[in-house]
Amino acid sequence: MPHSTDRDEHLQRKRFFDRLLTIYGRKPVIEALENKDIPCYRIHLADSNKPGGIVKQIIDLAEKRGVEVVYHSRQALSRISRNGKQDQGVAADLECPNHLLLDDFLANPPEKNYSLIALDGITNPQNLGMIIRSVTASPCHGILLPKQGTTAISPLVIKASAGTLFKSTLIHCESLEEALPKLTIQGATCCTLSSHSKQSLSELKVESPIVYVLGNESGGVSRKVNDLCTSQVCIPMNNGVESLNVAVTAALLAFHHQL
């Protein structure tokens, strides 16, 4: 029994730390501390920061909210922020209650048919932030976000999301190649967009959970991921326009079942 208890505690800790989002930069950290709706877990500061000024403001805000402040060497802080060139000696761990792992989502899926937006190789931070904003505002359940090939959550992403990142449902997975088969087994339809499809988005009638897969800004959905999808739809274009920006496409898909 003790071994089972230890294992359960380890899983609980893992789930907790997987919900943490580390941001960096002095202005983003101050904005997070000033917003009481954003749960802050821990503040990280480089011990080489000059005292006073904006650093003192960060410390004062953290103390006011009862948030732990931890000091590190400049090198150690760079490992925490993963961006030593731009972190300005400051990082923060934020708790995002709606950020979860794919296995946890699969273990407790929504009762009604749901829709997800899955991202395959989105590398532009502004696009990712705009996608997060649109999906969070929509009836779509959330975003399936693979670690492989996707731009990291950064101040640029947070800014482009207009702060909605902290309210969003992000379902983390290692890769879509691993995630899509698991969703398919549970009855979800995985769908890509193709200009060659004979079925338009407006004609699509969904009677099962659906995962819309959006690809890289220039290369589209990768061949391996495309092969895992069983359905295709198109968004008809007019006036010779070939395609839409991926963030605009995500917005159309996210709101589709409400329109």
C-alpha cells in the first residue's frame, strides 16, 4: 500500500506541475501579479538583479499576494525561463487550472459531443496567441497542443491572446501522432481542411466528437498527421484568394457549431 500511495502522490505532483505555466520578463510578470484572477505559484529572480526599481515592485507585489520569491544564479534562472537572452532576470510560475494532459482529458471527457482545435507545427507566436483567444471565446472545448514542433508559450503569445491564455483550456500532448489515435479510439472524428474536399464546412454535420487539425503556416498539416485523419472539409474561397490565415481559420472552426 505505501508504494501505491507514493505513486498517487507522484502523479498528483506531476499533474500540478504540468498545469504550471512559466512566463518571463519584467513587464509580463508584473502584469500577472497585478491581476488577482491569475494564480501565481512562485516568482524566480536572478540574484544579479540590481535592487530597487521594477525588481522591488515585483517583490512588493509578490509579498502582498503571499507568493514565494526564490533567488537563483543567472545561469539557473536561464534554465527556468528557457530564454536567458530575454528573461530580464525574472520569471514566474503561474497556475492554469484548465491546462491538462491528454490522458487526463481522455479519462474524463466532456459528456456532450465536443470539438477541439489541434495544432500541427504552429510556429508563429502571434498566430498561436490569436488562436488561443478565439478558441477560448468560442463554444469549442479547447486546444490540443503538442510539445513537438509548436512555438513555446512566451510573452508574445500571452500578449496576442489578450490575456485569455490563463482562461483557456489547453490539452498538452507529446505529439499529434500519439494523440490523434487515442482520440479516434474514443470515438472522435479527426478532420483536416483541404481545398480539394467536396464537403464544405457549412455542410458538415457532426454526430461525434470532432478534432479539427490545423497545420503549419506555410507547409500545412504534415503527411503523418494527415494520414491519421479520416475526414476533410473545405472553406470555399472567393475572388481568387487561395487560403486564410491559420488564426482566422481556427476562429471559423471554433464557432462553427454555434453559428
